[in-house]
Amino acid sequence: MFSHIYGDKVIWSDFYNRLGNIRMYDIITGQQTEVTTGDDKTGYDTGGSTGISGKKIVYLKHDNLANIDSGDLYIYNTYTGKSKQLTSDNTAQTPAISGNVIVWSDSGSICVLNC
């Protein structure tokens, strides 16, 4: 569900076992990686809104599953395996990434970040 592909990487939200945590599959190596984890204390990572470009994955992290249309925006580096939080007001929506540019909606406005 909600899968995306870029080059030899496929990402999707594992709603079956992991409450929407994002997983990545490398077509070349056959290796699967859990990109995000979440629970009631740390917030849930849902992949309804994700994007992948090059070595970067953008996603929303929600602290309230009742409102999964918005959350805080994060970026994950597939080479380092590390995530970084980009917003903190829990209002980001529909992130997309192309190259080094991330765009998302925030309370009706379009936001752009060069990363």
C-alpha cells in the first residue's frame, strides 16, 4: 500500500504488521530495511504521504493516528540510515521530493526546502 520506486529502491507503508511504518526494499541486493518505527509514545510513521529521490526519503510522522493527514516532516538518508526532523508544528501534508528539493503543503500554503 502506498508504494513508491526510485531506481533500485522501493518504499511502502507496512500497515499489516507495523502500523504504517515505512519499509524499503533494495531490488539489487534483495535486502529489506525498516526505515521508520513508531508506537504510542514516539508517534507513528505512516506512509500515506511519502516520497523518494536518490538517497532521500521524505515522510510524515504523526503523534495522533486519528489525524494521519498531517504530521511533522522528516527526511531519511538511505546511505546513513538516519532520519532528521524538518518541521515541528504537526501540520505538514503531502510531501514530495525531487533531487534536493522537498515540497509540502502546510495549512493551505506550499512550502519548499532545498536540502
